[in-house]
Amino acid sequence: MMDISNIEDLEKGAQVATSLLQERANDVRANRVNWQSYLQGQMISSDIYSFISKFDSGNAESRSAMLQENPLQFASTFYNLIGQIAKDQTLQYILTMLDDGLQEDKARVEIFKEFAKKRKESVWSPFFHLLEREDKFIVYQSSRIIAKIACWSKEAMDKKNLQFYLNWLKEQLSKPGNEYLQTAARCLQMMLRVDQYRNMFVEVEGISAIVSVLAGSKVGFQIQYQLTFCLWCLTFNPDLAERMNRYNIIPILADILSESVKEKVTRIILATLRNLIEKPEEKEIQHVHALSMVQCKVLKQLELLEGRKFDDPDIIDDLEFLNEKLQASVQDLSSFDEYTTEIKSGRLEWSPVHKSDRFWRENAIRLNEKNYELLKILVRLLDTSKDPLILSVAAHDIGEYVRYYPRGKNVVEQLGAKQKVMWYLGHEDPNVRYEALIAVQKLMVHNWEYLGKQLTDVEPVRKDTPGMASVKG
């Protein structure tokens, strides 16, 4: 099992994870700044010139010696340069040098914290200001520095600034065609390893943003890995692990798992699924998550993965764990559990329970539980889905509910389902029209024996995918 405390250092993968930023950073480093000209133009003081020229031309050892001798000069110099230099190219160089300097020794973030405290200023303000610049390299290099100070300092980021920064990162995920998406995801990977920051990310609707990106059709494996890594980090918080599948995470991860060819993507998805069963403290939530995985055909994927050869012991361990838990949940699976899991997943299909008279006779009244939770989901699917299969099954189930629950008609009318079902009488798909027609008849008819005779002359084609309905006679 992968553990967040001993996972390989993220920086080892950073060259891939921030490829565009790193590529441009290499170009920036190659364009050395002529600090002498800034001194002669009286744009920087002699103290700043003396420190920055020496720091820039030194090696790691000499830089370390400089900081030991006068640590606050390090923060003072960079703060002054960031505040005084307007030229994009020079600012790119300053930020890259600072980012490299922090990477060289993580403890250096404390120097910035101490300097800001002595000046009674915010350590974040200069960098937040740079997030508004036009130059995207400056923006995202600043973002990396913010993440490093937030994650590596002894004192956590305060709530107000944390909310601002996580909200900003979330917005970067949603920007169409964002060429620095990997860098934004990289910053999030760092931030969400810190437990204090996880709840705030959920508060700013961060999970929804991640899910929207992962559910998109043009997501490369690198982004799949990085954003699933973020979800994996969140699952280490038991309270969040209990709430996360409200965002439909399990179906989306199951889909990616079924298509993934990259071992690191497979590994992080399996680790996340494992946490969703292992970390919640409520047994009922563990059970619900396991059933959701069964519903999303994860067992089939585990079987296929076990046929592949993996050298990574974490993958083998997680495969065994998930297989054991999901097989056990299948043994305990009642028909109503199966039905509930399917409805909550939003992925309706003609599974056997839908056509079972016994199921509806025994369970129709249970659709009233939790303030009509399942019935409301069916109504919502009629409202939002464009999939003819889902619409057909939803209309059918509403009809069966009315048929087997005596006060079902009143409930369905109060939820606005009757009008929605009637609207589908004119749907372009013949199966949807058929199921809507039968549901409407069930809503109207009182004599079930009479309706039963009518139905013997009309049958739909039952397939996993919508087909042509056939009419006999």
C-alpha cells in the first residue's frame, strides 16, 4: 500500500510534471542578467548589486555560506528586486533564481517568513501580486514559490490567503487550453499533501473542478496522474474520504482505469480506490463505496490487471486488497443494494432488478426512504440526461413505482415527474417513447388487469444500448 509519508519525492517527477515551465526555465537561466547595468542605471542599490551578483554567479556551497552569514539579506534582496524590476525577462530570471534557491534548501522559506514578520508585512502579497501579470511564466513560477513557502514552512498558511490561493489554483484547472495546466496541478499536488489545506480545497469546490477535468475527453495521462494524485491525497482525511463519492469520483476513476495503459496512472487510481474503502470510519460508507466500485465494473478491471505482470509491490498489494473487499461486498449484495448503487451512480442499464415484479412488489415503497432520495435521482436523470438508455430505464422505473406503491401517483406528481415523462412521448428514440408511453399509462390507469392485456401486444427491444422498439400485431 502506498503511504503519503514515504511516497517518492515529488520533485523526482517534476521534470515531466512541469515540462513546459521547466523547459522555459532552462531558457531563462541561459539568459543571464547584466546586474552591472542595473546598478549603473541606478535601478538597484549597491547592497542589492553586491548580494545578487555574488549569489547568481556562486555555486550551492557558496550560496549556502552567504545565507548563513546574512540570511535576511537573501529575503530583502529578492523582495526589493520583485518590487522594483518591471521588465518581464529580468523578473523571469529573478523568480527562477529564487525558485532554484528554495529548492536547494527547503529551510530557506523560513527566512522569508521571518523577514516579512519583522517588517510587519504579508509574506504572500508580493507573489500574489505577480499572479495578475500578463506573462504566464511569471505567473506560474510565482505560483510554485507560493506553494513551496506554504508547504515547507513550519507555520501553515493563514485561512484567508489559503482560500485565495486554492481558489486561484482551482480556476487554473478550468481554463480552456491552459498550457501551464501541469504546473497548476503540480502546485496542488504539493498543497494537498498538507492535511490542514485539504478541507479548504473542498470548501472552494476544488473536487468538482478536478472531476470536470478528469471527465473531459482530451486529458493526457500526465494530467490524469497528477489530478488523481490530488484526489488520493484528499482520501487520507477520513472525513473527506467519506464524502468524496458524492462528486461521482468512483465512476470516473473506474473509466480511466479501464482505459489506462500507464502503470503510474493505474497505481495511483488503485491506491485512491483502496483509500475510499479503507479510510472512512463508517462501515456503511465503506460498504457503499465498495458497491459503487462493483457497479462500475471495477472487479472486471482487477481481473484483467491481475493477468498483467507488475513489478511494483504497491500495485500487487492494492489489487489483492480491492479484490478481497469487492468480492466480499458482492456476497452481501441484496437486490435493493444493487439497485440503489446503480441509481446513485447515474449509469442506468437494463440490469435484472428493473424487470423483476418481485423486486418492485417488495421494494417500491423503499424509494420513499431518505425523503424520496432515489425517486428524486430518477426525476433528475429525466431532466438532465441525454442518453436514451438512461431515459428509458428512468421512465420505466417511475412507472413501476406508481404501479406498486398505492400513493405513488401523488408523489410522482408532486415531484414534477409526470410532466417530464409525458414530454418524452415525443422523443426521437423509439425505446424512450415506448417506456414513456407505458409509464404514462401506469400513471393514468386504475385497472391493472386491463393494462396487462394491452401490454401483451407491445414489446420493446431490450438491449444494453438503445435499439428499435418493435410493435406486434
